[in-house]
Amino acid sequence: MLATVLHKPGDIRCEEIADPKILRPTDAIIKLSASCICGSDLWPYRGLQPVNAPQHMGHEYCGIVVEVGAEVRTVRPGQFVVGSFCLSDNTCPHCRFGFQSSCEQREFMSGAQAPYARVPLADGTLVATAEVPPAELVPDLLAVSDVLGTGWYAADAAEVREGSTVVVVGDGAVGLMGVLAAKEMGAARIIAMSRHESRQKLAREFGATDIVAERGEEGIARIKDLTGGVGADSVLECVGTGESFDQALACSRPGGTIGYVGVPHGVSFDGQKLFFGQKRMLGGPAPVRRFLPDLMDRVLQGRIKPGKVFDLKLPLAEVAEGYRAMDERRAIKVMLEV
């Protein structure tokens, strides 16, 4: 089959590889209904994460189960399923505590930018729908697999509550999903930090009440002005750079909470600022599996349309253009037709 392989920074190819096979009795093989490119795929693509050998890319997925291992009990061939980028057994102490992304058997999904994929720990990772959904819902269900689940975790970790004031740092797909999540959780004011008109428009559509285009000290001052000098109750950090973390910390009020889901690159903290700033922080890889049933239900009931975040669709054979489009910020998120 054709699949996406990253050979070295900037060198992404669609090439022939072997079809996936059951390797363990807890595996499942799925036929993807669609795939996509994640913002985190850009870190190795840009050379900001090491690429020591060719890598099979893709960790966001939904589709039809075609084969299961001998020990799989909760899903069966013919079912439509959505899974998380963090593979988990969903039974260990960390999973039962709601942190499946720290499962004692945790693996990270790969190889999903392809027509077929192997999903380890299928029982704990995959959630099936009652019926195969219509094709028009596939983009929304694909978004649940990572970016919506991650944006939702950012809002959950930031303790977004009914009536709260929220700042979202980052206008990529995860940040936009954080806006949607904050709206669903009842935030009264959602301030999206964005300098791009198309992303600002989508942020408004998802529930943002204010847009702040400024960055750095000007952006922080603008947030303080909008909140009467107080700062935000909840801040969602959805980028992962030193600048974005500094901005998130400065925009949070004393006693406020920061939910951080951007993979950190070049981030360090000043202990004195943390101590006297009195900010709560929770983040890391999103335990998407915790949220999957609820988010899938919201999509199937038509309450939310997270698939709007896909603003460019390409055939898998043109995946290199998809990476370029996201790297150059010509696209928010690229869907790959497999």
C-alpha cells in the first residue's frame, strides 16, 4: 500500500510499504476512512525533533475494523471506530484515574497516513459507534481522534467553568478546538490570540468573543486591558514554545489555571515567577480516550462540527504538498483522502 514516510527533515514521501498485519493478539487492523496531518508532525519535518531513520507518519485515525487479534473483545470487524494517538489498555491504575496517556503499557500511534493501520491495545484504545456514520461526519470524527480531544483536554486541565474568562494561546487546529471546548464548557468570555484572518474567523465561529492579534508584551497588555487588569481565569497553551508559555503565564490571574498541550520546545521556567505568580498548571499528552465517548456523541448528535478545522483536502499521493501548506501556514489542517 502507499503510505507517508519521513526520511529526513523536509523530505516527506508517499511510497509503497507492506500492508500492516496483526503482530500481537491485542491488535486490530482498520481501514481508514480518512487521515490527516497534525501540527506535531511538523516538529520532525522541520528538524526540531531527531529523525534517525525513516518514519511512518500519522497518528490521527478513524475507520472500519477489518481484522482483530485473538484477545480483542470490545471491537469487531465491520464496526466504525475512533481511537486516540496515545494507545492504552484502559485498565491500569493511571487509565482508571483518567490519564490513559500515561498508561503503564502506553504506546504512541504511528503509520496512520495510509489506507490501513495497525492499532495496538485495541480494546483499550478504540471506541466504536453503534452504526457506521454517514460520510459527511467523517471529518468531525477524525478531528475527535486528536485535535479536538487535545483542545478539550487543554480546557479541562485549565478548569474552564460556566461563566469563566478564558484565553487561548495559539490559533492552530488545537487552539481552535480549545475555543470550541471552552464554549461547550460554558465560558462567558473566550479571548483567542490570533494574527491570521482565516483563523480569527473560525475562532469566532467556534465561540471566541474577542480576538487579540498582538504578541509578547503588547499581547499581554491587551489581555490585561480586556480583563480589567485581572487576567484570565483559565489559559489554554496550545503551541509549546518559550514565547507561548511566557504569554500563557503572564495572561493568567493569580489563582488561575493553565492547561498546556503544546509539545514543549525550548521552554524553561523561572521558579521565582512561578512561586509568586500563584498559577496552577496541568498538561501533557492529552488523555483523549477519557473524552472519546462524550465527544463522539456530541458529533453524532450534531452539536459540534470540529471538522471545519480541515481547510485543505488532498489525496494521499500529494501528502508532501500538505506538509508544505501547513509548514507555510497556508492551511490550518490538511485532510488526506486515502
